Amino acid sequence: MHPVSAAFQVEEEISTLRQVLSAKERHATELKRKLGLSPLNEFKQNLTKSWQDVQTSNAYVSASATLDDITHSEAYKKTQETLSQAGQKTSAALTTMGSAISRKLGDMRNSATFKSFEDKMGNLKYKVVGPRGDESPADSVTPTQENPPF
């Protein structure tokens, strides 16, 4: 057989095989669709199977046994108890600190210095922005002689 005709024949066989493969892939896809199998279902099944393989592997079983031994050890229990107590104390301290900060901020807001500053800022806003049409007269701050601007 001549090399050119042999190459041509191989190309035809490859083309035929591609057509047959394509037809078989379409047929497989149709069968899966009829069986209710979607790519997502296949992925879930593969994932489940892989997870089962991992759970039955020697490494996983050995690691699980080791972790089980650790969690039942006295050192682990003492550490867990100490960390739990530390967490509770930290939480209580943060709550107390938060309450103290809130109280101090409230006291500061009600102080004469803050009220004076607030009035001055209101006066400054009035001078920069002016009265707004969308504010009611009670909302706008007007300068007074008691609180002159900066």
C-alpha cells in the first residue's frame, strides 16, 4: 500500500471513529436524561463516593482515632476548661468596658462643653449652608448672642 493512501485511510478511520464516539456520547446523554441524572447529580454522587472513600481510608481512621484519644485526654479537658473560663471572663470584661464607655459618652454629650461645641457647629452650619427649604423652622439652627460663631 502506498504511504499517501495509507495516511488517507487512517484519516478516514479517525473521522469515522469521531462520528461514532459523538453518536455514543449523545446516546449516553439521552439515557442519563431519561434516568433523571444531571451533571449536578453525577457530581454529588462522585463527591459522596469520594467522601466515603476518605472516611474508610487508613489515614482517616487513624487520624480519627488519634483525635478521639486527644479529646478524651485530661490535658485537653483542662485546656478546654481554662479557655472556656478565659472566654467568659473576657466577655464579661468587654461588656463592662462597653457599658462604661457608653456611660462616659452619654455624660460627655450632656456636658456644657459638648453642648457649647454643638451649638457652635450648628451656627457654623447655618452660616455655611444657610437655612434649607426642606427643613422646618424648628430644625434650622439660628445664631444667637449667647453662642456667637467662632
